[in-house]
Amino acid sequence: MTLKRMHVDFNTITSTPVGLVKYLDDDGQLLLAENERVVLVDADGLEVEATIVPYMTARGARVCLAAPDENTWCDTISPAIPLPPVEAREVE
């Protein structure tokens, strides 16, 4: 079974509730069903599998968020130009 792919901003993982990725479609409506497995991707090439979970906001609104599976984080874009090794320097 192929999981649906969703483009997200992983910066939302640090806002309340921390650890969950927030997402909405263009109309602000939910895209997916609760407990559905998806792949979240961002413009920088990060990917993670996630499960859509329900959440009740402080104002009582019921929304769905994405709970990332920590074991599935990966970077799909390898750098075109490898970075040079870090050089050890003494601090004067």
C-alpha cells in the first residue's frame, strides 16, 4: 500500500501541542482521516511517516494533526557539493 504524501512545514512541530505537525489544506478543511498513515515531506528533503491523530484545541475545536514516527525520519536530498571536514583549531 502506498502512503499519501503531504507537504508540510516541520517548524510547526515546535508549537503547541509540541511534537505534532499541524496541517491544513487550502480551504482550511481536514485532508485525511484519523489514524490514517501518511508520509510528511518538506521543501528541504526531510521525510517522516506519521499517523493522523485527533486533538482538541483550547477553544474546544476538534482538529487532526500528524504524529511523526520518530524511527522513520530521513533526509532524501544529498548535498550536491560535500561539505569539507571540520578542522580542529585551538582557541587563543
